[in-house]
Amino acid sequence: MPQLLEARASDDDWTGMKDAASRRRRQTRLNTRAYRRRKAEQAASKAVKVDTPAPRMDTIPCWDEENQKVALLPTAVAKAINAPVIPKGRLNSRLLFPLSSDHLIILIQVNTLRAIMTNGHILEEVIPETRYDCTGGALQVLPSLRNIQQVPESLLPTRCQSLVPHGAWIDCLPHPAWRDNFIRALGTFDEKDLASDIAGWLSKGTGAIEPGMRGLIVWSPPWHHTGWEVSEGFMEKWGWSVRGCEEVLEATNKWREVRGEPPLKVE
């Protein structure tokens, strides 16, 4: 089948699947991949000039999903690859993608958002009726997992997650005590304020390690707490959320030690 030419892994193969929702998700993923490839090839072919020296092309840093790294692509190719599938009218006009070269530092926060979405996708694969996206959405509780072996231990739902309605973003944090701390504190803090501290850089341009930064940094596979770091600003404002999360604090101080910075402590 033509669609399967875009398959890169076994979880891209939708043939033989009985669950309609899962089948549609895979088909959509393959169709989107094929569409972007065609657009990239078209843009690349238009950029080629015959019998004339190739001019120096401006490049833009973009995330290479296949190779899991930042790659510099010609502007025309980058714009084609990153062309939104969603109509522009439904997007926040303040968000500009791909990022320009003077905003490379923002890639660290982009990686944090990507980590949260990755963990949400892992859970969504085993809980099809649950949606994880960036829109907030309604509160939810997690049902019992049918394919528990497919979920990293750090993301396994706690009893609190299964009983107390909460925002889906909480399920994406890779430490059970951290998730429970936020759930128990629901109603006592402003979730929009927290989201602004973690992701407000998309519109404000705040740097990842600038003074006053109050977000999170993810350095390795997002489903394990050892790759996460809480910033000093986050600790000052939201430090209560990591009480009892010694592993998260230990991982944070490991990354700080690499940069020669003093360790953080929960007050």
C-alpha cells in the first residue's frame, strides 16, 4: 500500500488493526508524513537553479524527528516541512515556527514541552479514550491500564491519579510523588501561572537559563526523572511540588554540578 511506504517503525503499520480510532491515528500520521515529504521535495526542486552558481542559502534550525537532533535546513525547505496542517486562523498569531537563529536558546524550553507531549503520547497509546494535548481540556481520572508492560514505571498511575479528577498535564510528569503533590494541591495554586512559567517563553522569548527563569529543563528521555531538572526560579516559586521527590532533586543537582553550580535544596 502506498501509505506504508512512509512507515518507519512497527507502530506505523495500521493493516490488520481492528480498533478504528488507533487505525485512523496511524493512517493520519503516515498521510501527514507523506504530505510533508512531498512539499519538502517540491520546495527543494524549486530552489535548484541550472547552469548558475548556487547562492548561499539562509538556513533555519529545525528539529529532525528521525535523527532526534537539531538540523540546519534551507529556509524554503524548512518552511515547507513545518507548514501547519491546522488552518492558520486557529493558531496563536504570536507563535512563529520554525525558530529563527537568534532564538536558539528557546529550543531548551521547546524540548520541555516536547517531553511532556511525548509522555502524554505514551499514555495515550495504552489509554485510547484519554486525550493528551496542549489545550488544557477537561479534568480526568486515569482508568486501570490494560497494557501495563508498555508504560515506563515512572509513568504508572498512582491511586491519587485514579481517584481525583485532574488536568492531563499532571500525568506527564515522570515521578509519582511529584504528580500526587500537584493533585493534592489543586485549587490552591494557579495552573495558568504555572503553565506560563514553564511555557510562557513561546510568546515572551525568555531564555532557558536566564535569571528569573522558573521552568523545567529536560536533558534525556522524558519518561525518566533522571533527565529532568528544575530551575532555581522554579524551586523558589514551586518548590513545594517536589517535596518528597528526592530523585528529582538528585537529578537536578547532578545537572547543576556539570555546570559548576551549587546544589538546590527544598525549603
